[in-house]
Amino acid sequence: MVFFLNFSLFHFREDSSVSEIKRWTLNDFDIGRALGKGKFGHVYLARERKSGFIVALKVLYRAELESANVEKQLRREIEIQSHLRHINILRLYGYFYDEKRVYLILEYAPNGELYKKLRAVTKFTEDVAAQYIQQMAHALLYLHSKHVIHRDIKPENLLLGLRGELKIADFGWSVHAPEARRQTLCGTLDYLPPEMVEGREHGRHVDVW
Ligand code: N15
């Protein structure tokens, strides 16, 4: 727990004042194996050198973010996700950047992607499915209580913790409820609710569909 606080929030300065924000750099981490690749960069297993704390380090290329014009969206995602604290929502511990890249310090989910697990067994037993759905319901109640709508709930965006806990991992489409209007649709339409497909106004219930 001390490590955890040390790691994510507090940093003791030499003049013994406590600042809330630690400025991270790549030198603070040992980088391990690649965990996956996304549209704008890769995710690596990483270990914070001082504490030994294991994280998933996501590396995004600024040039690609710029040419896709998604910097504003990334800022919004960071702003949203960094304030969320729930067992069933993947933590964003912090971020840093250099000239070429943006780095996101994300929670490491030791049991990987729910999607892969589902493919391996073809279908979950009712009991297992019910447990995932219950955890999803907890996560969504929490998100919606913070006026965050996810808008892209699907198996590909779900990771599993050490004891198989469900972790919602991707906030690429999330919005704070008051701004919830429409946006250009891209990506898979498989899990989109009718009101989003038809471009109508929508609210938190899109996450239940
Ligand atoms: C802009 C921002 C705040 C959004 C932050 N969220 C994301 O970027 C969503 N994201 C999460 N993108 C990548 C990940 C991600 C986090 C991918 C994989 C993992 C992760 N944490 N842990 C993993 C992980 N654990 C694994 C175990 C076995 C095999 C693969 C694994 N991947």
C-alpha cells in the first residue's frame, strides 16, 4: 500500500515538501515484453525501478496522434480515466512524454484479455458469464455515478486481473454525460445501440445495450 501511494500520487522532494505530481520519465522504468499493439502504439510490460511496481506502459507516437487529429480526444481520455478508482476499471496511474512519444502508465492486468479467454472456451458457463456481468454492472454504476458514459463496451476492451476480476480498459469513446451528443462513427458497429447507430441523442443507457 505504501508502494502504491508512493507510486501513484506522492513524491517526496529534497526539501521534504510533498508534491502531488511525480514527473515520470522513461528512465524510471525497466521495459519488458510487448503486451499488445494498438492503432497508435504499443503496450509493454514495465517495472518502476524504485518500487518494483509492475505496470503496462502504453507508448503513443505524437506524429501519429497529430496526423490523426486525436490529441484532444487523448487529453480527454486521460482526464477522465485518471480520476476513476474502481476495481473493475483499469487504472491510469499517470503519463509523461518526450519529443516523439506520449507514455501512459496503466494498470497491468495479469490475466490478459477476456476476448481471448472467451475464444479459448467458445462460451462461458452461465455461472461465469453471470459473474462477469455482475462486475460489469458494478463498473457501469460507478462510471455513470461519475457522469461518464463509456459508449464502447465490448469483449475486446475488457481485461482480467490476478483473480479474474473484470477490468474495463479502453476509454477511447467515453464522454462526460453533459457533452453526450453524437460523433462521427468509426470502428465496429457490432455492439452499438440503435440510438447511436441512428445518430440520435443518447445517454448512459448505451452502456447497458
Ligand atoms: C488515453 C487513455 C487514458 C486511455 C487509456 N487506456 C488505454 O489506452 C486503453 N489501453 C489499455 N490500451 C492498452 C491497454 C492495455 C492495458 C493493454 C493490455 C494490457 C493492459 N494492462 N495489462 C495488459 C495486459 N496484460 C496481459 C496479460 C497477458 C497477455 C496480454 C496482456 N495485456
